[in-house]
Amino acid sequence: MNKTEKEPKSLKEVETLIARAIKKIGAKKENELCKYLPMNSGGYMHHFTFKKKKIKDPKELSNLIEEFIINTDDPTVVKPKTRAARGSRKRRDQITFTRGQLERMLNIARLAGDNEIITVLSPKKSLAACKRELIQSIRQNKVEPELWNFYAESMNSQNPFDSDELKHAMAFDSKDESF
């Protein structure tokens, strides 16, 4: 063995070294030492890694503590590793419009007669609200084809069988029962 290599330290020696390091940086827990120990991958040592090294590789841990905390005049906190953004982040690929902008685009779609765009941009209403508006427009003698189309689409989605289709299906079933 070289003189530069130290013999593997016992757990008790590592515990003593950790206590000295905690005292030097003014920490309360040994996990706080992690922020002073850099890693090869960048950032500081994770507390799980610290615990693992304490048990499985106490020599390496003691060398790191001596090098970055004990033998330095002013131990410095290692900057954390940069991580990918998590949680709520703004979607930059979707365009958000104000209510006024949506109304203008809806009017442009109406002028162009593009029913698909009109249905996409139109605010979604409940079936009851649609019925009320439709009855109100009839009383005012106004024709609103978009409102009628929305009502017809919602009724079709609620009742997938048209009355003609239902009659046809029932007539077909009654023919089969005669056998």
C-alpha cells in the first residue's frame, strides 16, 4: 500500500469525522453535509448516496469530507444540479386568445361560412341553455342556424338512433321473430 492511500476507516472513525464536519459548518444534521460534497455528475451528493457511502464505502466518504470540509478554510456549498422543469409550466406551443379576439375570429368564420371553425371557436353550452336560446330566438323571429346546428348535434350525440333508423331497426327485428 502507498503512503498516500489510507487504510479503510471504520464506521466509528467516519462517525467522528462526520461530527467534526457538522461542527465546522454549523449544521444540525449530517444530511446537511451533502451540500458541501460535489459529485462527478454535477451538483452535490444526494443524502441517500451519503448514507450508502457511509456504510459501503466509508473510506471514500471520509476522503470527500476531509477534502471539501475539514481541510478547507472556508467550505463552500456546491450549486445544485440543473434539473428539468417539473409541475405547472406554461405551454408555449398553444396560442391563447382573449375573449375579444375569439369573437372577432368567430365573426370572420361566420362571414367565410366555415362551419367547422365556427363549432370549434363557439363557446360550449349546455343542452338546456341551447334550448332556451333557441326558443328565445324563435320568439324574436331571428334565425340562428349555428344555434340550431348545435342543438341538432347535441341531440344526435345524446340519442344516436334517428327516429327513421329506430323504426327501420324495429321493423327488421320484427321480421326476424316470425321464424
